Amino acid sequence: MLNRIARPVAALLITCAGVLTAAGPVAAEPNPDVTVIAHRGSSGIAPENTRAAIAAAIKQRADFVEIDVQRSKDGHLVNFHDCTMERTTDVEQRFPGRPSYRVSDFTLAELQQLDAGSWFDESYAGEPIITVADVVSQVRGRTGLLAEISPCEHYDGIPEDLAAELRGTPGYLDEALADGQLGVQSFELDDAQRFHELLPEVPIGLLDAQRPTDAELVALSEWADQVNTESSVTDAALLARVHELGMASNVWTVNEPGRMRQLRDLGVDGIITDFPQSLTQR
Ligand code: G3P
Ligand code: CA
């Protein structure tokens, strides 16, 4: 289940597991059941956001796969991280002289001609960019999906398109929600809130590279389920407050096993990592 804690239950959990001191709440009890979230798939061992990275995450028993949702020129939602494609594809060779290499300036047919694997390793040559629909088919019934609405500034309407895509996949929403296998997150407060208005039943998280203020946390707790902070700004007091307010926290991006253990013992709910096998291997 991806971190939707019913408010009264959350309060009970904090009462049982947290420690209240005169100085305020401190660390919750260690959480042995930390949710393991494969960042862009198992992107430490396969090219990020490709079918291969997602297949590796499923094989490694990650609880969730995290993806980055953008939109092609002709309106298809695709899974790609950077706003432009030079770093992880051969776009400059295949489409020389184009004025922009933004994902949103290419049709799906053009995006599907790109090699999104060779930059990582020649053994992945020809690995294509995939759509969000492809991702849903690949993860459905196998693992959870944590979809990030891209922060690339030139987009409008990704929350609406993502909600329509999820709703439009017959049976998927009900099935994923029943199994606790779906969540959406964004760095953009407006996008996260908009998505929440459209599909309030889907757990929604705000990504934050900074430590949120208490006032921000209280405001978020009115509608958000998760506060997903960068791991270095996450500490026991923050986690205790997030939990006290009935929310959860999936921290990112944590690749060092010692740091994973430390954060798990601090009480994080989920760890977003390029190497999920570090947490799932027994
Ligand atoms: O899921 C957290 C993480 O994905 C946020 O950063 O830049 O990798 O999308 P980024
Ligand atoms: Ca992301």
C-alpha cells in the first residue's frame, strides 16, 4: 500500500509508535516494512524509464516503480525524465538540426524511433521510449506505480491528461487502488492539487527538495497523503510531524545501503532508489 494512512489510524500509529517529549515529537519506531520504490525503474542497472528498467524492478521485487510523465507533440503521455532528450537518447544523431530537443516537440512516432538505451550500455541498444500506457500494461498486477507529473515548465494540463489516461484504462484504477498500488506525486503544488481534485481517490504526494515549514505541512495535510522530501532534508522530527498530521513520507533518491538503513530506522515510509535490490534482497 502506498502510504495512504486514514487520518484516525495515523493518529493511533503515532500514539503507539512515536515518542512525544516536552520538546515535541521525535523519531517514530523503525519501520521494517518500508516501501521500496524503484526510481525511474531499476535505473542503477538499466537505462532509466525504459521497459528494461521496469522489468528489472519487477524482478527485484520492488513494491513500486517511479516514472516521469511528459507529453509528446501529438498528445501522448510518455515516460521520460529530462525536459530535453540529448542526455539519454540519440536524438541529435537521428534528428539533426532540430531547433529543440524537448520531448514535447516530437510526435510519438518520432520519439519511438529514438534509442534510449545505448547511452547506458551497448547491450541496451534500441531500447525505446515508452508511453504511460505501456508502463501501465507492464506493471499492472505485478508492482505498484508512482507517477510523477513532470516539472518541465512548458507543460499545461498534464494532471488532466494523466487522470484521463488512468481512468481510461479499463479496470486499472479500481484494481490498483484496491491493491494499494498507485500513487501520483509532483514538485509542483498546483499540479498535485489539480490532480487531487480530479482523482481524489488516488494517493497524492508533494515532492520537496527543501524541508517544509510547519505551516506548509499543516496546509498540505488538508489534502495530501505524502510529503516526499529529498533524503538529506529528512530527519526524525520532520517524519514524526508528517505522521502526526496523517501523512507519509517517501524519501529520495537513496542509493547507499547504510543510508537506506538509517532512514528506515528513522521511520520513513518509503525509499525511492535506483537500486531496489539493496532493500529487497534477503
Ligand atoms: O521520486 C523522486 C524523484 O524522482 C524526484 O526527482 O528529478 O529524479 O524526478 P527526479
Ligand atoms: Ca521522478
